[in-house]
Amino acid sequence: MKERYYSLDVFRGATVAFMILVNNQAGPSYAPLDHAPWHGLTPTDLVFPFFLFAVGNALSFVMPRFRQMERPAVLQKIVKRSALIFLIGFLLNWFPFLRWDHDSLVFRSWTWTNDQGVLAGIRVMSVLGRIALCYLFGSLLVYFFGLRGSFIISIFLLLAWWFLCYRFGDYSLAGYFGTAIDKALFGAEHLYHGEGVAFDPEGIPSTTAAITQVVFGYYVGWYIQLKGKNAGMIRNLFFAALALLAVGYAWSTVFPLNKKIWTSSFVLVSTGYAILMLLVLIFIIEFRHWTGWGTKFFDVFGKNPLFIFVLSGAFPRLLGLIRIPNPAGGKPTWLSPLSWFYKMVCQPLTAGNLKNASLLYALILVLFYWAIGYALDRRRIYIRV
């Protein structure tokens, strides 16, 4: 009987909670709650790799069961789960399937021409899309090549990603070679445009390095189970984390830390920090048995992570179809209910400090989604794919 590690559940839940916090900044945000403009690293940049690391942790508990199943059943399970997660992410990008065109609600077609006369479209890739692909290939690597083989292949992928980025472009937004591949696969109108140009931070090429995050998470989860709850396990993983950080930061001098193109140095550094955070939680929860409202708060997010994350993306989009006249007049003419709440409630409560208002708004939404997760947990309703 494998030992249960409550700390792993709390780690996953805390990652989801912080992901919701940073994704729901309604206005200007404090620097730690925003991504690095390009090269660099902020706490927000660690959220996504931490989640992929947690996916690998969870996989280490499931893989022994996979080993006892027939191969076709295992492959069917892995592929089906990956496809469902990818599809949910794609449909979330499309949701709520309607948009305002001047004063009329129209169907959000596959492509359309926006107010600036530029062709726009539904984005194909997404956070969930990357999670799906990383889970798919990470699981297959571990299943077919085992611990040693998948680790060696992961190192090869990180080195290969460095070579490709160096050989076929540079590390700038304009010079990143992967954008041309994403455009060829999906079309510029179906990529992310948050950088002001067609560029997808969850694109296909950079997923190459992100896959290794799942493998490393698997390796750590396997090692924790192998060694058990003892000081030796803590010590060895602590030194492993320091080694990853040292190598990652050294590598970053030639291959900069960059979450948006998921550089190899970023993988090593973020994995190092993920291990350190997990070790802190293991020490507090498994060794000191310090559990209370804090751990239970994050555990709620960890019980229904996919559902709560999807809800946090779908709910604002759905409310965005409701238009409320701007009480202050001027631009914008209309506000959504959540925009109205930010402007008319959060800003006055923070005396007009926009960063504090944005933080308050995000914290309230985190509590709102927690309440929904808590209600589900109380009823033992767990929504999984």
C-alpha cells in the first residue's frame, strides 16, 4: 500500500489557486503577479510549470496501475484523456460561442474581420491544450522507456530545443523560429495576439521542452514514494533542486530564462523551485503535521482542479455577453458585470489605487471559485476526465 502524500494535493491546489489569481487581474498588477515581458522570471511565470510538474507527480502514482493493464487499454486511456483535455481547452477558447458586433450578438465563427479590419479567429492552442500534449507525450515516454530512458530522452529534448532555437533564429519575439511553424499549422488568425503580433506561448514547437516538466515531476514523485517520509529523501531532493537551479541559471547566460518560448534553462530553474516548494510542504504537512485552514483551503482547489480552472475561464466570458451602461460615461460605453464590479466596487474600496483594486478583485474571484469547489467537496463531487 503506497503512502498517501497530502502535501502533493496541497501543492496542486495551491498552484491552481495562484493560477486563478494571476489570470484574473482586472487592471494594472503588481510585478510578481505579472509575467516577465520577455526574458526573465517572476513568481507568475512559475505557475504553469508547477502545474505540469504536479501532473508528473500524479502520474507517478498512476503508472504502477498502468503497468498491470493490457497495453491497448493503457494507450486508450492516455489518448482519450489527452484528447478530452485538449478539446475542453479549445472549446473554452471558443466559448461562449457568441460575440458583440456593434449592437448585435452574432455567432463567433471560425474567423471574422474585427473592427480594425484585421482577420481574427478562434485560437487553437491553450493552457489546457499544452497540458494535454505534455501529459500525452510525458506518459508515453515513461510508459514505453521507463524511468532511465524517459530521463535520458528528456535531457536530449532540452538540448535539442536549445539547438533549434539557436540554429534557426534567435531568442527574441521577432526571431523566434517556432512562430513560423505555428502559423503554418494553424494560421496567424488562430494564434495568441497578446504580444501585439501573432505569437503563441502555448504553441507546438515550445511544447517540446514543456513535456520534460511532466517527466521530471514523475521522477520526483517516484523518488518520494521509493524513499518514503524520511530525512534522507528530503536531503537528496533538496540537493537535486539546488543542482537544477545552478545548472539552469548557468545555462541561462547563453539560453535566457523565458517562459513564453519555454527555454530549457527555464525548465531546469522552474523544476528546481517546484521541488523546493514541494519539500517545504512535505516538511510542514508530512513531518510536522501542521494542517489547518491553510492546507484545507488549497486542498479544495486540488480536488477539482480541471473543473475549477475551466470555470474560472468560462464564467467571465459568459458574463461578458451582458452589457451594463458605464456609469461614468465615456469609453468604454458598456461594461460587463465583472468590469462593473471592478470599477464601481473594487476601485472605491481601494481609494482608486488600481493595483490594489486589481488584486482585491482577483482575490474575491479566488474565494468565489473556492466556495464552489468547497460545495462540491462537501458533497463528494469530483469532476475528472
